[in-house]
Amino acid sequence: MSGFRGRDVLSIRDLSRADIDLVLRTAKKMVPIAVGEKRSRSLEGKILSTLFYEPSTRTRLSFESAMARLGGRALGFSGSEGTSVQKGESLADTVRMVEAYSDAIVLRHSHEGAARLAAEFTDKPVINAGDGAGQHPTQTLLDLYTIWDEKGTFEGQNVALVGDLKYGRTVHSLTYALAELGSHLIFVSPETLEMPREILEHVKERGLSFRVAHRLEDVIRDADVVYATRIQKERFPDPQEYEKVAGSYRIEVDMLRDAKRDLIIMHPLPRTTEIAPEVDRTKHAVYFKQAFNGVPVRMALLDLILGGGA
Ligand code: CP
């Protein structure tokens, strides 16, 4: 049995290389179940709570789909309207209640550190589904799965992370993971939205080289993976600062002329204007497949945490 049983997943940094390998290999085996070709009852009788204080489409629904595909059930809320949060109930008390109703808790919250705080108030496993501008570890697992599935390796891949590197939690988690896995990172952002210094320091400490750029056109021909992100409007303290950088990057079909033939373009979604719809029809676009990969990856994680594991 793996060391996942009953475990919290709060930060990608809590997972070792062996843990990540196990999730990816287990996810691959889950694909036939995720597409409905095979059946599983491995989580029959298990209940997952999904507490989403912030909006979500992919993360919440793919967790629900993952539970249903494995014979378990999910319950929860999307937005705190209609819950006792509106009466002033604290996160700690909500978690204390919900642990009595379910076997694991998935939490999305606007405050960085919320999932770690929640985990202090329950013995049930807590999975961080995004905490403010902090981390989004299950997104990273599905991002890693996508790179591994498409490229077969992380080693030596030139991965350009593009857009809002300051507030984007998906790129924070992904940088920590890729720094362990031997990819070469290219950080492309407006000057005001660069990757936080402590994360760059971490990459340096791991002995990896990286580049910082401000124009996607300057790096696209070197990239094996372009990971585009939305400018996180909701995290800007000053709306005028957002207006200065809104629409900074947009991938158009013309820009792909000089790209490597096997370049893949990823995006955690939702997108706004970062990728022109015409790009969807190119062989480079993998972002909808990436979103699907959230189902087998979350199935793998839930099965390892709540079920028999691999
Ligand atoms: N990628 C992602 O977290 O999407 P949602 O906000 O729709 O869950």
C-alpha cells in the first residue's frame, strides 16, 4: 500500500518525486474508467465534500466526476450563498461540521493558507483546490500528467510559463514541481507580474537554469511547452493596475509559424483573451485534453487517499 492513505494534499511541495510518479501512473490506468469504457466501485460508500468558496467549473466538476466514476458520492457547495457562512460561521467550524458528513474534504478559498488552516481542524484528508494566489496542487498533477503523456519526459523540456506569474497559483505550483523534474523554465510576464522572488530563489537553489522574458515572440521558437495563463483580475488590489496589463499576451496562429512542430500549448482554463479560438484547431492545442486529464488524475488521487490505492 502507498503512503497516500488518509493524507492531506495542501501543496505540491508535500509530494515527493515517487509520489508524483505514482499518481501519474495510477491516472493512466484510470483513463478507461474516466471515459466510461470500464467500471469501478473502488470508492463505493465513500463521500467527498467539495467546499468551494470561490468560483470553479473544472476543479469542482472533475472531482465530482472522479468520485462518481469510482462509485463514490460528492456533496458540497459552490459559493457560500445559502450556507451558514453567510451567518458568520468560520472556516474552522465549517470544516469541523463537514468532517462528520464525509470521508475527505476538497477546499477552494480566496485566502492563501486556507487549506492548511482547515487541515488543522480535522483528521479527515484535506485537498487544496486553490488557496488565493498560493497553490493549486491537483491542477499541477494534471498539468504534469499532460506533459508526461504528450512528451514522455520532463527532463530537458523548455517550458515557457506565460502571463500572470505573480498572482497565478497554477504557475507557482507547477514551477515548484518542474524544478524537481529537470525542465528548463522560461518565465514570460509583464514586469509587474513576475514570478515571486522566493520561487525564483527556490529554482536557483535546485541548480536549474531559467530565463526571464517579457515578450512571448522572443521565446516561442525555443519552447517545447507554452503554458499560458489568465491575468488574475480578481486578485489585483487596484483595478487600474489590472487595466495596465490586461490583454498583455495573446497567442495567435501566425505566431506559431516559427514554433517547434511538436510544441504543445497548455492553459489551466478558463481563458479570456490569451489564446485566439483559431489556435484550438491547430495540433499544438492540448488545453481541452488537459482539462479532461483532471478526471483520471483526481480519480487516481482519491483512490490512493481513500481506497486501496495502486
Ligand atoms: N483550472 C481551474 O482551476 O479551473 P476552475 O477555476 O474552473 O476550477
